Amino acid sequence: MTGEQVIFLIVGAVTLIAALMVVTVRDLVHAALWLVATLFGVAIIYTLLNAGFLAVVQVVVYIGAIAILFIFAVMLTRRQAADTGAALNKNWWAGALLAVLTFTGLFFMLQSWSGFQKQAAAIPSGFDAINQLGDALTSPAGFVLPFEVASVLLLAALVGAVYLAFNKK
Amino acid sequence: MNEWLYVGLFFIVGLIIPVGAIGVGWLLGPKKPNPIKQSTYECGIEPVGEGWVQFKAQYYIFALVFLVFDVETVFLFPWAVKLGQLGMFAVVEGIVFILILVAGLVYTWRKGMLEWA
Amino acid sequence: MIPLSWFLILAAGLFSIGLFGVLARRNAVAILLGVELMLNAVNINLVAFWRYGDILLMTGQVFAIIVFAVAAAEVAVGLALVISVYRRRSTVVAEELDLLKW
Amino acid sequence: MTFWNDPLKVAADWLTGIFTGWGMPSVGANVLVAFLGVLMLITILMVIDIFLVWIERKVVARFQDRIGPNRVGPFGLIQPFADIIKLMIKEDTTPDGADKVVYNLAPILSMMSVLILWAVVPLAPVMLGVDLNAGALFIIAAGSIGTLSIIMAGWSSNNKFSVIGAFRQVAVMISFEVPMLAVLLIPTIFSGSMGMNAIIQSQSIWFVFLSPLAALIFLIAAIAELGRAPFDLAEGESELVSGYNIEYSGMKFGMFYAGELLHAFTFGGFWSIFFFGGYRFFGLELVSPFLAIAIILFKALVGYWVIMWVKYTVMRIRIDQMLAFNWKFLTPVAFVLVMVTALMNTLLRGADSWLFITGMILSNIIVAWVSMEIVRSVSKQERERVEGVQQVAEAHH
């Protein structure tokens, strides 16, 4: 077993445990903090996939912005410091069953696929992901339209969210 | 070898040093807790109510605008890296991209959501 | 080296946990946390397929970045909805929001 | 390859030789040597941090026409060690109802978020740290961890003041992150890379001469990120007692405090890297790596001094003023500057370097002038409106 595999197993296990904590702990601030741990684990997984730029973006966008927004929202929608009452609803066992079924289904479906055990090719020397990404996002043959549409999407989200949450009646 | 391994070492050492410092402080310091010492500090008077206050919704608005601009600027970094080798077309693209988002800022501003009222 | 299967299984596990969170949590904010987990699982898949496919083809990474934008938009609007509901009904428990039941 | 030309590599090779001589596999030896190197760098940083306390106290004393610490040791140099011993032997209290794990984790994360910044700082042409190609964004990523640690500290203390302080601090930090990200695009545009070393290498003309406005916006945003005056309302002593770290004592408080000082020093360093050529100084950096380290540390100290100068000169402003300043002034100006810089950079490509510099400076001055004019006319209107209201009120009396 190589060093990378050991790191993957440790990080993967921690990520999955943190994800389980996200969906089960009662206190929502704790759930948000466990989400941060999960997201950080995913960022490490990106670095193992040689996608360093995405790992940094993951930390900037998810931990720096989305997790903060979650914590703010949790604090805005409660009247006392701690959460009380059950964390899960009455039909949680059905949800658990469905989740397990999904996982087994995905697992067997993937296992029957021929590329499942594929190994990664070596990275060509001089390969710079950010440069390539800049090319892909700006060349007319690439992803110019998604690039601009993303900005329209963000604009729509901003306008919609401001309107929804703070339309004074 | 993966350069991120070294960044990981910085994370590990960055954890060890403060843990060590706090650990030494914990070993050397006295440990005599009592209820008065443990009570939360409110300028010397008895704590009133619980340690919780309702927040202004304004905090959420600023976090929201921040989130949108954060994601946008992250999009712009690959564009900026490549800009030196691209023509006018790429510049116009980026400017349109920024202007669309500035429109969002202007909307929020005009709705009076950036006021701390 | 790590085979592709490890990443795919991790992503599948993360997705299933997220699905469980969406189906089983009572608090609306917690349901959105579950959605975030599912989006992250998708992103792991996208990046893994980029790395294990043609590395010069940036489609996987571009899609992952688009997913970041979509996740940001989803969180912004989703949480705004939750706050809006909280202001009207003073609760964020999904079961108690039964206005459209009948 | 002698020791004086590349000390780190010589030392690393020597240590690797020793470790492999003990029968360690070469990969393990490499990782261990890198670990020791990181440990050494961070230990040196902590020592610098201790002296920063002394520097800060001396400088603030001079600004306020005092002498500062001068009793313990020559020029009071031993004073910070006395402070540290005091912090260490203080009792470490935890308030009732605190969330223990989160409460203890917060100062650790706060310190860590500052220390990891040094992973991407190039100290000399042969000591690049980790030359990440996403270096500029890495700073922001580390800052996000710092933001998170403040929320954790404020929330877990179970104290109203610390929660309010934390929320204000976080609102300020995330708001000013936007103009900071935007101006980081400008060195990226000029150098065509986000890597710290590439940015330094392309500064045959310091970027401050190409874009003085960007350097200024970066400094303002950095001061706000650091939560220093005039943006330190989170710890307004008279209203919030001390902000998010009220309930911390002993070494845990020390971590927040030391983290803040080192953070300011580090951002002085980043300011010099992005806009003042980092370790470059008229070719002197090529003479010896030690000289290069001295240059970058000196520039970082100058940046730190400027941050202190602002801190002890300008008074604290209110949170509404601060957020309005950011969202209604700094952010639009930063984005306009990015657009103008991108346009000019493409228009002037291939032009003579003097023409390039002149064009860039002129465009900066025009952006600054136009935005100041807009602010002036808006504030004039506002003043007239306020005076009109006052006159109406007086007429009623």
C-alpha cells in the first residue's frame, strides 16, 4: 500500500464519519461545523486528484462563504441558544433504507462497469491546470456561454434571495 | 512528489505548535475553578438571561452578497491568468461578466438592503 | 496509485449520506446541509473522471466550477426561503410547514 | 553548490544522507526532512512573533509620545518573555455552558490559519516555500479558516458580547474579502500567474508603480481582514468589552493575540510580495539567499509599520459606516479598476515599457479621481439634505 493510498483511506474515512455527523447531530451549529470538516476532507481528496486549484476554491467558496452563510442562517432561525427536540423525523428508517439501497445500487452498477479499476495516467510535464482552465473558460470553442450564464445565475440568485428573505410587508 | 504534501506538513505543524503552547499553559497554570470564576463575563455584573441574543437579519444580507461576489471572483482568476495571451474578445467577456454582477449589487443597493438600519 | 473505484465509492457513500439527511432531517436548514453533501459527492465524481480520463480535456474541472456556482445559488435562495418561512410561521421544522397538505 | 548559495538544499541533502544512512527509505527521509524544515521555519516565526510584541509596544509608545517598555533588559527587550511567562502560568478558565470542544479548538485554528500562510511565502530565489500555482487564492482560503475560528470562538463562549463581537468581526472580514479578491486579480493580470514566485519574478517594475490604487485597496482590505483599527469595532472596549475573545484567558488568549500580530506582519509581507517586489531589490537578492531573506523581512516590517501607523492614527468607525464604505465605495472601485486594468493591459500590450507605465498610472489616477468626485458630489447632496432637515426642525421650534 502506497503513502497516497494510506492518506486517501484516512481522509475518506474521516470525511464519511463527518458527513454522518452532519446528518445526525441535533445541534445545527455542530452540524454546520461537521459540514466544514466534510468539505475540508473533500478538498484534500481534490489535492489527491491533482486538482489543486479546485481544492483552494473549495475552501474559499464552501468553507469561507457557504458554511458561514449556513451558520448565519441557523442563528437567525432560532429563539434560544441550543436546539431541542428530535433531530430526525418519524420516517427516518425509510430514509435510511433508501440511502442504503442507493449505495448498494450504485456500488453494483459501478462494479459491472469495465473502467472501474482504471489507473490514472501520468500528468504530462508542463501541464498547468489553471492555464488550461483559463483557456477553456474564455475561448469561443470552449465554455464561454456557461461562464456568462453562471454570472446570470448568480445575479438571479442574489436578486431572488434578497427579494424572498427581506420583502418587507 | 505532490506539492500539497508540503502544504499538509504546514497544516500539521501549524496544529502542533498552538496545541503545544496551550498544553504547556495548561500544565503550568493553577486549576481552581469556582462558580463565580466560571460565570460568563458581562462587565462585572451578574449575567442576564442566557448567552444568546437575536440577530439582525442584515448580517445575512451581507453574507449573501459576499457569497455571490466570492464565487464570481473565483471564476475570474483563470480568466486573469490567461488574459495576457488573449485578445480583446476575452477582455470584453470578463467585463460583461463583472457588469452582470455589479447589476446585482446595484439592485441590492437600490432596494435599500445595504443600509444598516 | 489509487484506482478510480476508490473515489467513486467514496462519492457514492457521501451521496447516500446526503440523501439520508435530506429524507430524514426535520429542520429545513439541515435538509439543505444534506443537499450540500450530495453536490460535493457529484463534484468528487466530476474531478475524478477528469483525472482518470483525458487530462487535457478540462470539461470535468469546468463542470466542477459550474457546480460551485450552482451550489452557491442554491444555498442563497434555499436559506432565504427558510428565513422567509421562519419570519411568517416562526418555525423551520419541515413537518410543521403543512400549508399545502390539502 | 556551497552552503552560502543554497543553505536549505545543502542542509536537506546532509540530513537526508544521515536518515537514509540509518536505513530509512528515501521517501520517508524526504518527508521527515521537509517536516523538520517546516518545524524550523515556524519556530523562527514564533520567535519573531515574540519580538513583534515588543516592536508593537515600542512603536505605539512613540506614536503616543511615550517611551514604552524599558525596564526589563536593554530597551525592554526581555519584556515580551515576561509577558509570555505570565500568560503561561495564568489559570485557564472555561465559562459555564461553553461548548468545550469548539471553545478549545477556536484559538488553535486561529493560530493555524496564520501559520499556514507562510507555506506560500517565497523567502529567497532558492527558498520558495511551496510554489503553488494557486498561491494568491491560498491566502484567501487560509483567511476563511480564520473567519471560521472567530465564529467558533464567539458562539462557543456562551456570552452575548462575544457572539455580537464575533458576528460583527465576521461581517467585516467577509465584506472586505471581496475588494481584496478583486485587487488580487491585478497582479495576476500583470504577471499571468497566481504563483507567488512568478508574481515576484515578473516585477522588474514594482507593481505599485503600475497600479498604486490596487496597492492602496489591498492595504485597506488587509487592515480590515486583520480586524485592526480603524476596523476593530468588534472589540470596542466600551461597548463589547473585548469582542469574540472575552472569555479566553491564559495561553488560549495568547494564541489569539499572537496570531493577530503575526497576521499583521504576514500581510505586510504579502503587500510587499504583490506590490513591492518581494525579495527583489536591484539584484541584491541574487548575491546571497540570506540577503534576500533580510530584504523580504525588512519589507514585511515596513508593511507592518504602515499598518501600525494607520492603527494608531485613525479613530475607530461604526459598523454601518464601515460596511457602507466597503460595499458602496471600495467594492465598486475595485471592480472598475479590474475592468480598466484588463482593458489597458490588452490595449498597451507590446507597447514601450515607459508608455505602459504611464498609461497604467494615468488610468489609475483617472479611476481614483472620478470615484473621489462622485463621492464628493454625493456627500454634498447628503450634507444639504441633513442641513435642510435641521432647518425644518429649527423652524418648528
